[in-house]
Amino acid sequence: MKKVLIITNLAHAEPRIPGLMKYLPDFGWNTTVLTTSEYNTHLFDDDNVRLDKKNRIITVRYFDILNHFIMMMKKILGYIPEESLKRQADIRFGLNSPKTNIINHPLNWFKEVLYYPDQDKFWKKSAIITGFKLIRNQQINMIMSSSSPVTSHIIAKELKKRCGIPWIADLRDLWSQNHNYPYSSFRNSIDRKLEVKTLSNADALVTVSKPLVNQLKKIHPNKTVLEITNGFHLDEMKKDCNLTSKFTITYTGQIYFGKQDPTNLFAPLKELILEGDIDQNDVQVRFYGYFDARLTKVIREYLLTDVVKQYGVVSREVAQQKQRESQLLLFLNWEDKREKGIYQTKIFEYLAANRPIFAVGGFGNDVIERLLNETKAGVYAQKEDIKITLKKIYNEYKQKKEVRCHVRPESINRYSYQENAKTLAKNFDKILINRKHQ
């Protein structure tokens, strides 16, 4: 059995890395993960991901003196921690605090200068030492780094140089080309140079969609760039559930106001109710996630309090059950033209639920629309088409007492973690074979 060392921060890896870890051994590759900080334990403690954390996940912690200094300055200035502020001001009251801007702007500049290339920079030295020992002691055959953080690629580059084994760089989010790049254009130019210098040593690059593959090829024209999307577990699709009797539309997870707009659904829904095309007694729209005052406010503005409700945070298991019993799953597309080519993780969660997906809003998302068309897992409607599409779906519900799912299993399977792991393992093997023939 061959071995791959995966270098990443599991706190940011979402289900992608655990999903690949579960199935790579089925295709001849055992995995060890080198990570930092506290990873999201819920990714590993369910039935789908059974991992020997003691032997296969190596956590290398570090002391971040800059972060401690920033925390100290925030306390001195009476600053509310960022996450607490988000929950207290943005979510509970729907307000932005002037204090946030006064303090955050200089702190962001401070981070831009000193947190280069990213906030995990202090992890590098210890991670290289630990990674070197792991490669020697466990006879590792392959390195795979996954960002964020981009420091993982710098660590991998150094380990490849020292140990002479091949390396694949996985960019879940792009580096200098990131659509949510947080720093100045000057800092971006520096990051671009570092990215080219670092990744020029990789044997191949990986990212999550075709448009991002094309973006990477622009600045890495001589590199093999692979598309391996995020995914879901096939066994989750086998769990049957009775559908709700009402025309139930469900959304699970957080809403990012400013990036997503629930009024794309509320406005046409209210119009259809007023025009008599939808009976409001038939309909319920459910949101599962953190209670959000902004969402409550919008629901009231559209006079939909009897139809649309927030149910708060629920467990992953409950969220999956609510998805599977729904007539329709609501997907709110990003309201940003730069988001083209970006898959939200939620779309893969919805695929596993095996219920029709109703994707709305935005300026057109080519990858989401293509995925839904290919798999027949749902429909994507831009603003001008939402009302017509919603009416059509509701009419199907009235006629057949349910919204039929027309999904094509053979098309959906290619987005599973099983298939992703198979593709990745094939490319590991290919790189090893090419190395032998060089």
C-alpha cells in the first residue's frame, strides 16, 4: 500500500480532505495528515468518516505572537472580538458598529504586512521538521498540500526539495487569483510572484472547477492542472425519508448577506400568493442555521411570517433529514460576478439529499447551472425567471402531490468522494510511474 502525506489546516478543509481520506485507501493509498490548530472534529466523528486519529492525523501547534499582540490591543481598545461582533451586531441587531471600522482597518493593514504569506506562517518551521520525520519513518511516497493556508504549499515545496518525492498542490481556493482576495493590489503582486515561484516545483496542481483550472493555467501554463470537485458520500443517498405533505422549501446553513439574497425567492413567492397562483396554506419555507435578525426583517417586509420561518441550528443528521423530506431545496447563488466558477459546498450536500434543487439569483453561475443540467438534480433560475419557474414547480406539486426528482444517478456519482478519490489516486500513480521513467 502506497502512502501520501497531506499537509493542510483541517480547520479550513471542510469535508473535502476527510472525504478523500476515507476512500483513498480503496485505491491503494493510505493517508497521513499534517495539520495545525484544532480541526473540526465533526468532520471525523460521524459514520461516514472512520479515521484512526491517533496514527493518521498529526497536529503541530505553534505560538502565534502576532495574534496574541492583536488580541491584547483589542482588549486595550475595548474591541469586541470579530466573531462575537458578527454574532452580536450583524446577526442579532443587523447593525455595523463604527468601532469595528476604526479598529479593524489598521489591524487589517497590520495583518497584511506581518501575516505574510498567511496567518499560519509560524507553523512552517515545526511542520517541516515533523513532515521530514514522517516521510522518513513512514516511507511516504507522495506529498499533497491543500490550501488554505498557502503556507501548506511552502512546507510541501521544502519537503519535496529535502526528500525528493513528488508533490501535488491542491488549491481549494485560488491563491493570488482568489475572488475574495483580502489585501491590496501591491500585496497581490507580491503574492503572485511567491505563488509562481512556489508552485513551479509542484508535479501537478488541483482545483475544484473547470473555470478555476483555466485561471490557474494562465499563470502556470506549463503545469498539469486537474479538476477534482468537492463531493458527497454515496451511502448518504440511500437513506429514504417520507416527503412533507406541504410544498416545503428548505435551506440549511448560514446566509451571507451581501453575498446572497433571499429576497430572490421572497419577492416572486409573495407575488404568486397575492395573484392566487400559490395557496399560502400549502407552502412552508424553512431556514435551518443561526437565527439572523436581517432574515427576520426581510421576512416581515414581505409579509411572509406565516410562510417563512427560522428554526435555528440543528445537528448535521437532522439537517440531512430535513433536506431529504423536502419537496424542494433552496440554493442561494452568490450575488457577485466574480463568483463564476465557484461551487459552494452546499450544492454537494444537496446532491446527497436526492431532492430537487432550486438555485436562484446571482448573475449566472456557469458551474452550478451546468451541474444541475447534467445531473437533472434541479433547476437554476436567474432573477427574471424565478417567478415563472417557481409557479411551474408548484403546479407540479399540486397535480402529483409531490415534486418529482429526476436525478440521473450515473451523473451524480462522478461528484462523490469515492470517484474523487479514485481520480486523485490514478494521478498519484501516474506521477510515480512518470518519475520512474525519467
